[in-house]
Amino acid sequence: MQRHRVDAIAPDGAIVEAAAGVLRRGGIVAYPTDTLYGLAVDPRNDAAVARLFAAKGRGAQSAIPLIAADAAMAGRAAANGFGPLEHRLASVFWPGPLTIIVPASPSMSTALAPGGTLGVRVPAHAVARALSATFGDCITATSANLSGAPPCATADAVASALHREVDFLLDSGPSPGGPPSTLVELVDGRPVLHRAGAVAWERVLESVE
């Protein structure tokens, strides 16, 4: 594992480019988000996604969420792009811990979305957004831990748990921790809660009224 320290607010572009290169070659990168540390691979690369499942010991029936550098990039993860309500949620809560569930774009690995849908968000963490922007597309955002183990909030925890599985670790110090992102899907013009999280459900409902 290569481990590089980066500033949480202004990450070194050369280091982020090196991490993005690992993704382009099918590797796994651990990186900080506005909640916990996550694991990134190229979501369009079937072999990389399979390696991610194996690294976590995660069942193939589990969906893997994505993060994006901005809302326009996030919309490309959806089969038909974002509709008006998805755009409204994005404008209110992004960057931040709200994940929007959408029909998966056919360009994404089918293993990411066994039910035909996947979640995507823009995180409020400069390193996570920079990695996605430098890579040039969405990246996976599953928690950096073995399946069933507690998620990692520090780079040291990632290195201890996944040192054999991760190729590149972006270390910007402890992540904020706290609740995971709130998962919401828009069905027939109304939001449906899939997982309670950092964004209060009442705020989501208010934003689309």
C-alpha cells in the first residue's frame, strides 16, 4: 500500500493524480469523506468492482454507492439523468451527506446495482471531490472496512484493516464520523426514505414541497 498525507482542504494535485492513476489501472484507493473513509474503484470496470467486493468480503447482492465531484457528474450515473426533483435535492443538500438513489446508467458495472438502482452524492470533503474530479468520473464510495466490521474513521484504521487489499491511501487525518448519509429515492414525484442518516428526513420533505 502506498500512503500519502494530503491536506483536507487543499489536497496536493500531484498526489491526487497519482491516486486517480491507480483507479484508471483497476486499483483500489482509500480516501476520506465527510462521514468516514471510503474505498474507490472505477465503477465502469467490472474487474475492479469484483476486486472491491472481494477486498471487503461483501456479498454480490449488495449495492455499492458512488460519489461525484459535482451534480452534473452525479447525473451521469443515472440511466436518464436527473429529473427536476433530483436537481432540487442536489441544489439544497450538496455537497453533503445525502445520497440520491437513481436507475443505474448502463455504462456502470452491473455488479454495483444488482437491483437496477444505485446511490450517488457529492460529498462535503475536498479530497473526495478532488479524487473524483481528477479521475474524471464518479467513483465508488463504499465504507473502508471488511464487511461486518466497524467502518474506519482514520487512515490508521484503514491501513490496519485493509493494508493487503488497498493499493493507495489518501490520508487527511481523522474523518468527521457520525451518521452515514441519508438515502432517498424519488418515486412518482415523492421522496422515499431508504436509510435515515445525517440529513434529517423532515428537511428532505421540506425541500421538495
